[in-house]
Amino acid sequence: MSLADVAYAPELPSHDAEIEEINAEAFGPGRFTRAAYKIREDGPHARGLSFVATANGQVIASVRLTPIAVGEGRAMLLGPLAVRPAWKNLGIGRKLLTIAADAAREKGVTAIVLVGDAPYYGPFGYERVKAGTMTMPWPVDPARLLVKELAPGSAGALLGPVVHADRAVE
Ligand SMILES: CC(C)(COP(=O)(O)OP(=O)(O)OC[C@H]1O[C@@H](n2cnc3c(N)ncnc32)[C@H](O)[C@@H]1OP(=O)(O)O)[C@@H](O)C(=O)NCCC(=O)NCCS
């Protein structure tokens, strides 16, 4: 079990079963009751902006981005991010976060939203969403609703209910 064995790659459909297993292991059945899950349920994630870490031919970590609409604004919802227990605390989660944000920026995405622990995501530029700007479909601890601007000022356009981009009313 060494970092030298770890490779990072765009997610493929053939990774789906292992990713599901990793998320079940990391979040348990409670994952189906999370606000972010509710949004992801309404449409596909962005396969091209989702990444896995593999080692010895197995998926050991995954991060997904899903397109969202927040009022007139558009962004990506990050998550789930999960690393197999045996591979935690080796920097794999951080690396996946960086890869996903770089790929999103490259594709013209201007902001990434997530529900997660601020102490983990803060160093990557995720800040608490301003009160009264975005509303999630289910209640979320406001301290865990975070946004990272990929273009300066982009969070200002994210006003309203957060929905999957496929559900956006044009
Ligand atoms: C959270 C998670 C993705 C981190 O991935 P990882 O590859 O283990 O973490 P990294 O190696 O990138 O970073 C490790 C550092 O993050 C810290 N960290 C890990 N989880 C944290 C959390 N929830 N809050 C704050 N810090 C956290 C570790 O203590 C460690 O700190 P150190 O560098 O000061 O020792 C992983 O632990 C995991 O899959 N957890 C279960 C699922 C989960 O909670 N996902 C996040 C949803 S918000």
C-alpha cells in the first residue's frame, strides 16, 4: 500500500460499481437522505469532470461533480468525495479535489458548491455560502454549505434554490 501505486484518471462507466461500494462504505444508508443526494438523484453527474484514484487495478477513491442551477446561476456540485479507509490520510482526497477543480475551471465552470466539513475544504478555497443566497432541497447545516469561486465574484450569481441543471427552468 504505497502512494507510488496510485494513479488518477477520469471516471468511466466501468468504475460505477466500485464507486457505489466506496460511497456505501463511507456514508452508509444515510447517504440517501442527504440534500446533495436529492439533487444528484435528479440527473446525471458530469462524467468528464469526475475522477477516480486507482491502485493495482482497483478504484480506491472517487470524486464526482454534478451540474447544478441556482436561480440564473450555474455551477457544479462536488460530491461524493470518498477514499477507501485503508488509503485515507495519504493526500488522495486532496489530490482528487485539486484535479476536479482544475478540470472544471478548464471547462469554463465558474463555481463549485458542496456540503461538507469546512476545516477540510477551507484550505482549497471553499467558503461558507452567504446566508439567504442559496437554498438546498433539504435542510443543511449552514456551516457545511460551501462554495469555491473559480472565477472571481461568480458566487454572487448563485441566488435561489439549488437544483440539478437538468431541472432548471429556462
Ligand atoms: C474526508 C476524506 C475524503 C478525506 O480524504 P483523505 O484522502 O483521507 O484525506 P487527505 O489525505 O486528503 O487529507 C488528510 C487530512 O485531512 C484531515 N481530514 C480528514 N477528514 C476530515 C474532516 N472531515 N474534517 C476535517 N479534516 C479532515 C485529516 O485529519 C488530515 O489532516 P492532516 O493532513 O493535518 O493530518 C476521507 O477521509 C473519506 O472518504 N471520508 C469518509 C467520507 C467523507 O466524509 N467524505 C467527505 C464528505 S464531506
